[in-house]
Amino acid sequence: MADQVSTFSARLNEAMLLRKKKQADIMRATGLSKQQLSQYVRGHFTAKLPTLHILAEALDVNEVWLMGYDVHMKRATTVSTTNETEKIYQKISFFQTEIEKGTGEWLISGHEYDYVRLPYVPVGADFAVKVRGDSLEPLYLNGEIVLVKSEVLVESGQIGVFCVNGVGYLKMLQGNKLVSFNKKYKPVVIDEFDRFICAGRVVGTVEKSQWSSS
């Protein structure tokens, strides 16, 4: 626990330095109190959800990177729009099967899917799927819709949809393991005898309130 707190503190200070932000700037952007932010900066505590999201957004960094994991610092794309009249909906496949973020479930051929219309689709996103569980919190929450780009290669440190011996997972790839952020889920180790398939890399999320099935 101490290592996690110190790592979070180091990443927070690094991000503030890179973004040229002082504590006063972060307080104004997030609404955090001076005492609360000071505790994070000094490494006394690590931020919990939703504070982690607020800090990552204010510093324009990836939540997972801020947590101390070896991933890209760049913030993941999140679908958002504020003006209903400016929305231009795009059609994308939406699988009805939910991807289990802990134990696993798979999108196999024959699973039903609909088309949904999104106000914005990241370049290269090929399909959307609903997720459930808590293994990748706080980055992805139960019930969120993730957008996936179909591709063969997902690099270590990136999050993707994978199939191991017929079981599907939404997890982060690290070497020959599929890992969760929630420690109650053990890594899925992939060896040379496993049937391993990558369905694609997660390129963004979208709130259900922002898509239409019409």
C-alpha cells in the first residue's frame, strides 16, 4: 500500500511539473481543498474514485498512468458533447453480450448485435460493447460502453479485448499476462499452448445517455 501511495504521489508531482501547474491551479480546476491536495502531493494518501478522474482530467493524463502503472501518459479518448444541435451521429455495431472484466466472457460469432448511433466515434473504432465488473476500476466502470478498434496487435501496457481458450476478457496486456487493476483478480497467464486471440484495442468510452439506437 505504501508503494502505491508513493508512486501516485510521484506521478502527480511529475504531471504538475510537466503541465506547469501549481497546487493553486489544481485546486481551482478540481475544487479540492488545500489540505486534501497537499496530502496527495506529499504522498500521505492516494486518491480514490472519483477524485482520481478529476485530477487526471485537470492534468490531462491517463488515470492508469497516474496510478503508477507502466502505460502511456496520454489520456484515453472519452466521448463527450455538449450541444445537441451539433451532434452528427455515426452508426457502429453494438454487441449485446457484456464483457466480464474479471472472470471473462467472449464475443463469439453468432452473438446478436445491433447498430447504435454515437455523436462521435474515435478514428478506427469498429464496434462497441458493454462492460461489467470492477477489475479495471477506476478507468472503466461497471455498465460503461467501450469502443474497440479491431486489430491484431495490442502493445504491452494497452487495454484490449482478448480471448484465451474460448474465454474473453477486457484487461491490460503486460508481457504474457492479462492483468486487472483490482488485486482480487489474478492475472491471466498466457503460454505457448493457449489459444490466444486479440479482438481489438480499446480506443474510448461513451456514456449510454449519449447514444441512440434509432
